[in-house]
Amino acid sequence: MNDKTTGASPERHGDREEIARLLPAPADWDLPREQHLRHKDLLMHHIDRDQATSARPARTARRLLRPALLAPATALTLACALAAGAALHGGDHKPSGTASHGAATDMRPAAALLDRISVAAEKNATPTVRDDQFVYTREKARGADLTSGKAVLGPLMDREVWSAQEPGPLHRLGLVREDGETYPINAELGDTGGTPAGINRPTYSWLRSLPTDPDDLLAYLYAKTPAAQGRERDQAVFEQIGSLLGGVMPPRTAAALYRAAAKIPGVTPAPQARDALGRRGLGIARDDTRYGIRTEWVFHETDFTFLGSRSYLTKDTPYGKAGTLLSSVAELAHGVVDKAGRRPADAERTTA
């Protein structure tokens, strides 16, 4: 008998819970937050896929931290990344930074570019999104598999995501179609009562409720972005903002996010930034100097729309040489539909 809440049998659900409990604790991870979340989702995805394969025709539902952080790779990536992370920096944990500490980097070029991007974002017209609808996103993405102890770049994959907009809490968060297969998106492990709209499930209504004053918004993000021992706070918030970009977003919220990002120390222009399709555009980046990883956002050169993002090593590590790509995404289309699984006829395309 299937569990109507999750779409999986109680026995299978219990197996996944037990496997999740055996994972290393994430409080002291040695990869940036965005990379960690990608790898954690991947492990859950492959556990789901393995169980679904062994129990066909029943299909096990997929769990997801947030649709924007999906990335292709193989099973056990998270466990490998956490185990190898200790070798990357010898377990030396320095106090994390805060926005008030400042930075030596000249912020003026990045702030000027982000101001131009925010002005353009504020003028964008977005469709009306009801709580009973789904926001649709289509993108190309690829990610590095760290299972072998080296970063092995996977193929470029097409992905479609339908994100439920109900405030919740919800057990079924939407639908994802990837690599020719379709999976339900379930609440995060541990959210037995369901996952509400919020920073880990950003619905249109929740995004619209955020402060639009950049200082107030940045203070909110510093307060709400999950913390981890030894993790640089400024980088975590920069990546948190990056996880919210793209998709259908209230124009004033988008503008406020860009203006807030301009206030984070260490944010710089990235003239060579490219998305997963190789589209070059206007780039905004921040380096995690402790871990030697750079995260970049890419924007269209003329209309300033968000094209995608990428992250790569900036110094030699056990995972690979400087320049090794870890993940990249290219945003292709967005829209709003009444039912998960349907493609919008009038999806807003961001393809250059």
C-alpha cells in the first residue's frame, strides 16, 4: 500500500530516512553552501531512483531542497565531498565573516553594474501568479561528480521544473523532468508536517512579501540564511541570493535582491562569465578564498536578463586544478501554468 502523502511505500520511505541519518552531519561542511545543497539533493535523488528501479512499476517520489539547486551527478557525491573536504584545508576553521567587516575589494564597479541590472529588473513585466498555480522553469545544467575524489564533469542535461505556489506547508512541492524521467518533488527529509513557503521554497507570494529596501532585505537574508561552523557568512548570503535568481519573480523583489547583493563585501564584476551554454554576458562574482571556489552570475549584455550561473575552482585542490568547472546552469524559459507537467505556451524565453 502506498503512502498517499509521499507517493512511496512506508517501507521505502523508512529506508530513505535511515540512509539519510547515516550521512555525515552538514554543520561543518567543506564546500560552499550552494555546492553542498546540490550534492545533498543528488544523493537523495539517486536513492529515490535506485529504490524506484527495484520496485517498478511503483515510482518513488523525489525529494528536493529547492528546485533552483538541482544538478546532475552520481550517487554518494555528498558523502565523498564531505569526506574529501577535510583534506582540502586540513580542518582549519577560521571565524566566518560578516557584511559589516568590509573588504579590500573595490566594490564600485560591481555596485554600478548591479544598479543597472536592478533598474532593468524593476521595469520587467511578470505574469500574475496565483497560489494554486505552478511556476515553470526550463534550463540546461551540468555538474561535477566528486565520487572518485576528482571533479569529473557530467553531460549537459535538459531540466524542467514545476514549482507549487501554495503557501503550504506542502508534502508535494511540484514536479521535475530530467534526463528523460519525471519525478514528484517531495518535502525535505525531516519536514514531516510538510515544507512551507520560505527561503528554501521561494514562492512568488513569499518573494513579494520580502523587504524591498536593500538594507532591510540584506539584514533579513543574513538572519535567515542557514549558518555553518567555519563557513564565511558573506559568501553564504551571496549564494543564497543566487539561488533565488531566475524564474518568475516580482520586479521590485528582483531589483532589491540585486541592490542588496551590491552591498556584500567582495562582490566584483566578472568580464569572462559564461553560462552552461557558453553564452557570454555581464558577470557578477564572488570568490570564496578559503575554499578556492568562484561563483558567477551571468546577465544578458543588452537587456540585463539573468542568463545563468557557474562555479569553478580558483586554485589547485585534490578535486582538480584551478579552472575546473563544478557546476553551470543556463536559464532557457519561464512561465506560469495551472497544472504540473504542462508547458506554458507563452513561456518567457531568456535564450540569447
